[in-house]
Amino acid sequence: MSTQPDTVVQALPPLEVIPAYQPPCEPRRARLEVAIDPTDTAALEELTNEQLVRAYQAHGWMQCLDVLLRRNERLCHHVLKRFGHTEEPYEDLFQVARMGLLKAAQRFDATRGTAFSTYAFPLVEGELRHYLRDNMLVRQPRWAKSLYDRIQQVQGDYLRDQGRSPTMSELAAAVNVQEEGILELIRFYGSIDVHSLEDCGAEAPDGLDRGAIKALRQENFNLPIEDRILLYDALGALSEVHKKLLYLLFFKELTQQEAADELGMSQRTVSREQTRALDRLKAILTKKIF
């Protein structure tokens, strides 16, 4: 009998044993999962930013957050160098930057493989830009903000009701301000935008041209807008006490006794201070007009 088949079998290579499927490990996640004692300050200092964030998010350990914020203060100072043109106190801006750092710690996703500092930098910068923008808006006169809000409301009403934006003449008629004034308000508030601070060395937007804002038509029992602007500016030059007093007497229409009760004064003192406040207001308005 031939032995050829046995020879063939012996010549075949041994079968390769294929191991069972195992999912790929996640080295970054594994490194993040470490035993942490939040009371061991020295041990916390040895952790990476990513490990601190994960421990803070998972357990709410404020010790981890404190170490993270303190360690990354240098990042905040680095971002603040880009805002050296502003007149805001540095300490105020630094606290805003720390708030951006805190938001980064709350939102960071370590599983994406991004370094915490890389993720935090734009959040800190964005927080500062929003703060500076809001501050510029707050500094504007209340009448200007109210008028601009009215313009935006009219634009929204036209889009909702008629499916289009209003023409400039329609906008002017609706808010009773000449077209030149409408354009000035839109120009000014359009320049105060987050993107206007994209170039961090840029100057703040030019001031509002009050002279361009005038009423389109006379309304019964209402001062034209240009006269109201003069009045509001004059009121702003008074002392806080006099501003509050005139507000209570002429805007809220309280009696002198009611205003006295509100301010903690006697009725006689209110009468005397009212005369002083009106004399001062008259002097300011006379100077501005003539």
C-alpha cells in the first residue's frame, strides 16, 4: 500500500489558532481612571489636567477643581495679554477669565483626546469678549438702548406679519425718528458685536452721534426725541440724590411727602432739594442749548 497520503498530511503546516475577538483597549480612558483621594493635596498635584477634570465631573470634588483652576491661571494671564487695549481693571478681567476656565472644566470631554488647555483657551477668550461687549452696551444711555430695541421690535414685527423687512421710511415712521437717526443707531449698535473684538487690538467703536437722531414728526404731549436726549443727558449730570428725587417727583409723580418718605427726608428738605435740582438742570440745559 502506498504511503503517499501520509506524507502529504505530514507536510501540511500546523493549523493557526485564532484567538477570540477582543475589543480594542482605550489607553486614554484607562489613564484617566485612577484611584484618587481628594483630601491628599500632594497626590492631586501629580494628576494631569484631564484626570482632575474627570474626577471633578464624576464626583464633584471641589479639591480637584481648585487644583485645576490654580494650575491653569497662567493660561488665563496668557489670554488676557490679547485684551491689553481695554480700560477694564485687570483683576476684573482675570475673574472673568477664571469663569471661562470653570465653564471649560464643566463641559470638557476627555474621551475626545483633546488636551484640556487646548479646549479651554477659546472658551476663556470667548468669555472675555462677551463680557467686554456687554459692558460696552451697558455704558450706553438708556434712551438709546430703548430706541434700538424698538427698531429691532419693528423689524421683527414686519418679518412675522408681512414676511419681509421694513423699508427705511417705514421703520422711521414706526419709531418716529428720521432715517438718518435710524441709520446712526443701527451703525453704532451693529459695531458693538462679538466679532468687532475679533482683532483684540482694535479700538472700541466710535461714540453715538446724538445730533443725527431727530424726531420725524411732532407728537402731542411728548417731547421730540432730540429734546429728550438733551434732557436725559442733563439728568445724568446731576447728583444721585437729585436724580432720584426728580425721578420720584416727575416720572413716578409722587407728592413731596411721598418722595420724602421714600428718601428718608423731611418734606421741607425735599422741597429745598427739588428747587436746587431744577435750578441745576436749568443751568445745564441752558448751557447745552445756548
